[in-house]
Amino acid sequence: MAFKLYHYVHCPFCVRVRMALGYLNIPYESKVLRYDDEANPKKLTGVKMLPILQFEGGAMNESLDIIKFLDKENKLKPSDKDIGPLLNELGKPIHSLAMPYWIYTPEFDQVSRDYFKNKKEMKRGPFKDLVLRKEEFIQELMPLLKKVEDDLHPFYQSASFGLNDILLAAHLWGLYIVPEFQFSEKLHTYLQSVKNICHFNYHQDFWS
């Protein structure tokens, strides 16, 4: 079965599907969409929501549903512990730190950059203010990252790699773009291990 993945490079929910595809060694065609492209997602699934996996006979979004659909052999066994609350806690400071920098990656042109910025500023406030508050967000983030670090054995709450490692790494990965932030050695080593296991390259669409 041939797959196409419509995604945004920066989006952690898209990143988790890319990591799962890499881990499962499933080939796919990458389709990076402009953030202001509303027509194509709505044509495929009826809503502007990425990622979207297209295959013969259909298309679907919702990252966890996509991963479950792809993982026919149940290689990515989910943990008994729900990582959702932790990801929600991490998301606020991570996104406030990373969003002002995401928009200057090759993924965006001026039109899509303005679209993204206007939409996100309605919820978070002006990006220029987020940059000025970076130390506040880093201070909010550090105890959460310490909690994550304490739970690495060497994978998240486990001696073996699993779905929660993909979900966690996909959320944390965006922080690499923030110049004022640096991961601890242990977290950096963990993330690079997940990267290698999943054959993941963040901006591969623009480096090839």
C-alpha cells in the first residue's frame, strides 16, 4: 500500500507520525503543506487538521489513530501510564518558546508566516512579547524536564523503546530551534537515541 503524509514540519503531532513511520520502516511520500493551505486538508478529510495519511481508498487524520492504523503488528506497545497530562504541561512553555522561531524555518514563506503568526497570537499574545518572556517559560519548563529526566531508564519509564518515547520526543524536539535553550546531556542523548531508532531527520524535506 502506498502512503502519502501531508504534514507541517514543526507540528509535534506530525512529527510523531513521521517517527512512527521511520520506526516501522514504512516508506511514504512526504507532502509538506503551507500553513495557510486550507483547501487541500478540507478536500482530503473535511477539516484543516494535519497530519493526514492518504492511502488507496481513503485518508485519515488524528496522529494516534494513524499510528495505530500503521502499526499492524503492534510493535509500538503503549504504556499503561497515560503520558497525555505530561504532554499538556510541556506544551504550553515549549510552544511559547518555539513558535516565534518556527516561522523562520524553510517551511514558511511570508504569506504562510503571517497566517500562522496572526492565528497563534490570538491565543498566546504577540510573538515579540513571547520572546521577551523566554526566561519565564524556561523556568516553567525546567522542573518538568527534570521530572522527565528522572523517568528515563533509559527510555521513558521503561528499559525498552515504546510509543511514549515517540510522543514525548515529538513534543520536545521543537526546542532545538530555540537559541536560548539547551537540553541537559541526558535529555539530548535520549532524544538523539529516539532520532536514530526512528530514522528521523527534522528538516529532511528541505535538505535533500
